[in-house]
Amino acid sequence: MAEHWQPKVGKIEPLVHPIAIDPQGIAGPTRGQAQGPFWRQSTHGLYVPSTTDSDRPEQRIAEQAVRLGPKGAVTGWAALRMHGAAYFDGASDAGFRPVNLVSPDRHLRSDDKATCHLGMLPASERVARHGIAVTMIERALYDEMAGCDLRGAVVAMDMAALAELTSMRRMRRHAETRRGAFPIVWPALNLATHHSRSPAESRMLLIWELDAGLPRPVCNRPIFSLEGELLGVPDLLDVELGIVGEYDGADHQAKDRRFRDLGRETTFRKHGLEYFTVVAGDLHQIEATVERMASVVERARSTEHVRPRVWTLIPPPGWVPFASDEDLDVRLDFNDFLASVRET
């Protein structure tokens, strides 16, 4: 069961846009005020009030976006954040990641807060979000994936899909237009899924497929008893061997949640499904996690002829699919159609 979190950004509070020094102290701080405790320098020559919360991803982005000229844009994780995907907050184990900027301005220089890329942006790839120029979704995600390792690129694709920003079909179409395409993008698109429900869940699926070398599972598919009762919607299902895998995040440690998880495990086992769980620490102990997966596979193979297979993926008559079960490309195409109608 994926961790309980929202894939889309909620309401974005008003952003504080940096301002320059004003000798009169009207449109901005005087030089003396800027050096005092009530102002903070956000970038060269620009300031925000010292009370401004620069830990907010959107605020960090706004403070760096002012460096762009009229033909530049924010890209990568920061653009995806402004498009509404919550996963892309710019946080890392080492602190905050720089904001990625792309611009034809040769005088733009990278520092610890922004990474500047020299390049021309077609007008079709620049859009405004919350008053900030950002690259279109596919360009932003491509740039983000290109800077990741394989697993990070897969997770980025999965989380952009979960936020319903784009799909693998759309990303393949965009990648085909890029000259000198980064080699990491195509294999990441082949490993990605539209059905992951959290970054940790995506990483568990990658361990199953890449490290354990097991066949690609299905993800978050409803499982029913032969009488039509919903047994659950597991994170991972090996249909052939009848194995269920679940990622248990921190929210599963609560006593009542743990009790429900045990009941869920019992239900799956009673219907002939083998079961294993992965917790947060397991994602960093890949060898041990692979051993656990191999163990459950061995157990499933040795008992597949004696376990009752009293489950099915075929829904009962009258079953109403979850909204997330509908094809992502269909939903995105419909949203595009609605947007075009509103524009006309």
C-alpha cells in the first residue's frame, strides 16, 4: 500500500518577487536597509524581506526566475513543480537542489542556487505558471530525467504521470524530437508505469525488476474473490505466480493501520496469494530485499500446485472502475480538448 500523500500541489500561497535597491526606499530597500536585518539578498542585486520563507519550493523558484531574460525559462524539477507535481520539491539529502534555468543569455552564470543552461527555447516550449516563465511539461520532464540516474529518471516519469501532467506516450513523442537524446531517457521510459502511487513504490518495483531480475508485475490492480468480493489493490502483483508485494510507509506504523494490514495479508493468503512487504529502510538495502523477493518466489513456485487460486482480476458485473484505472492518455487528451474549448 503506497504512502498516503498527494501527488498534486495544493493551493500555492502568493510568491514574494525579489526587488532591487531603491535609493528613495519606495519601490525597494535603500542600500543601508538592504544590509540590515529586515532584508535578505536572493540573488545578485535583488532582495526579499528577511521573513520570506525560502524553504518553500515555489519561493526558491521565484527568487531565481527573476534572473531570466525575456526568452529564458525555468526547467527540470522546478518547472514540473510549477506545473503542479508535488514530488518535485527540489529537496535532496545534501539540501536544496539548484533551480534549472535555460536561456540564450551567455552572461547568465550558475551558482549554488541555480544551474544555468545556454540554449534557445522555441516559443512553443515556454509557458507561464504563477507569473513565472517555465518550459512546457514534456521539455521540463525530459530535462529532469536527463540529469538523473536510471532509477531517478523512472521515478520522475512515474510521478509526473501520477500528477497527471503527461504520459509515456507523450514523452516518447517529445524525445523523438530531441537531437542527441540522452541515453538514460529511453530505458527509463521503458521501465516507467502509469500506475505507481508513490516514489517509494516505484523504487520497490525497480528492485523487483532490475535487481531481482523478475518478470514485470502489474501495479495497483484490483483483485477479486471468485464470488466478486474486492480483496484489495496491491502495489505489486505477479499474476503468474500469485505473489502480492506491498510497500509499507511510515503511515503504516500506527497501531490501527498495522492491524488492518495484517487482516489484508490474511485475506490475500487465504485466497492463495503469497505475500511480502517492503519498508522504507529496505529500499537502501537492495541485496537483502532481493533475497526476500527471491525467497517468496521460491515459496510460490514450490506451492503453486497446492495453493488454491481463488482470486481473479476480472471484475464482477456492475463494478465501477476507479478513476485512476482509466487510461491516462485518454484523460490527458480529454483535458486538452476541454482546454481548447475554453480558449475558443
